[in-house]
Amino acid sequence: MHDIQNRTDIDHLVATFYGRVFADEQIGLVFTLVARVTPETHFPLLGDFWETVLFGQNRYHGNVILKHVELHLKQALQPAQFDRWVSLFCLTVDDLFIGTVAETAKIRARTMSMVLQAKLHTLTQSGTHPNAHGHVDTHDALVL
Ligand code: HEM
């Protein structure tokens, strides 16, 4: 077993992790039924995200917070679901890799999970819901 070293390792991590996520009783349906995530488009994007986070490559240009705000407004994401996401991620990292980058990946996943939950909580409290015209003001969500 070795550390996460390159994009090939990240792609392996992403594919294994989401394979488990999609099949998971607690959170699988959010991906397959609510968001209808397709591996062909989603996996490369997530590979870009983790390459940016772990290796400082400037590849991911999306907005993670906004994506989850949109999702949360469709179906409220629960703390237990975030816990499950993080557990599955950490288990998968531990099954496949060992080393400092692997440890960093787990820390970043946990941190991101906390940031996302805090953001969703704040936005929900401040009444960021679709208005009468079905419009969602996601401006606040753009600020991390
Ligand atoms: C309950 C927990 C979570 C659920 C159910 C969830 C679900 C999803 C779904 C369905 C998407 C696809 C959204 C779309 O394309 O419309 C997505 C995207 C993404 N998620 Fe999560 N997520 C969770 C937690 C996390 C955490 C903790 C991270 C931390 C690294 C994360 C990172 C990402 C990234 C990077 C994307 C890609 C965003 C983009 O399209 O630019 N997610 N998530």
C-alpha cells in the first residue's frame, strides 16, 4: 500500500468511493435519484477537485457550496448523512492508501463537511428558500 501520489490514484479513490456511496442505504438515493449524478461527468470533476485540494493543481473551478445549497433546497441534507459521507470517504482512503496525503484527504473531507453543514444551516436560518417565483437567491452561498 502507498500514499496518494497522482491523478491515477485520485481517480481510483473517487471511483471506489462513489461506487460505495451510490450503493449506500443512507445516502445512495440522494445521488442516484435526487441529483441523478452520472459517473461519466461527475468523476472527472471530482478528480479535478481533489487534485486541486491535495496537490495545489488549479483544475477545479466549480462552486462546491453552491452545488450543495441547490441540492439541500431540493432535499434537506441531514447531519447523519454528512457523517455517513465522511465515514465512507475515510474508510475508502484507509482501504486504499497510507501516508501523509491520505491523512490530509481525510482531514479536508471532514473540514469540508463541517463548512458545508454550517453554510447550509446559516442559509436555511436566514430564509434562503425559493421565493414565490421559485427563485433562489444563492448570492450568499457564493461566499465561502
Ligand atoms: C450528505 C453529504 C453529501 C451529499 C449527499 C452530497 C451530494 C452531492 C451531489 C448529489 C453532488 C452532485 C451535485 C450536482 O451535480 O448537481 C455533489 C457534488 C460534489 N460534492 Fe457532495 N455531497 C455531500 C458531501 C460532500 C462533502 C463532505 C464534500 C467534501 C469534499 C463533497 C464534495 C463534492 C464536490 C467537490 C462536488 C462537485 C461539485 C461541482 O459539481 O462542482 N460533498 N455532492
